[in-house]
Amino acid sequence: MALDPKLAEAHAAQGLLFNQQGDSARAEAALPRGAVPDEYLTLRVAQTELMLARGQVPQALALLEAEPVRGLDEGTSLRVRCMYFNALSGAHERMGQPGQALAALRRWQT
């Protein structure tokens, strides 16, 4: 399933301070100190969707799997957890890794 580049751009723009040059460290640093876990995960997903839209699949997968995935187990909302695992599954699928893609979907359901 191909990611719509306009959707990725919209998420990145909506989202959470990710600039067009891909300065993710600056975007993350710009989040307020008391940012909720949902904000960190939404930023990470927006960054990876933009990478996927640009064909940077290995980099997107590495970003999704980078540790620590702030907020994943710290009370994130169900919507954001689903968004994260859907992006992770999609990246694995595009890398030709169906087993890992299915595992991400299964984790999404727990």
C-alpha cells in the first residue's frame, strides 16, 4: 500500500513542528518540556511518513524502531498507538518483511 505524499506532508505540517528540510532533532527539541507522550509519538510517525513518501524506507524504519520510542508505553492514547504500529507495519511491508509487519499489527491489537 503506497503512502499518499500529500497525507504525509499534511501530517508533518499538522504535526508537530517538523520542518521541510527534515530537521527532526530541532523539531523534537521544540516540543514543550511537559509535552504528553502522544505528541512525541505523533512527531515520530509524521517524520517517518514523510520519509516513506520520499522513498526513504530504511531510514523510516530505523526511526520507528529507534530507542527510546518515547511515550509508547507511558500512557499514550489508543489512537496514537494504532497510528504508530500501523506506520511500523507499513514500513516493514515496504521493506519486504511480512513477518515483522504482521508482528507490528498484532502488537497494535494488544
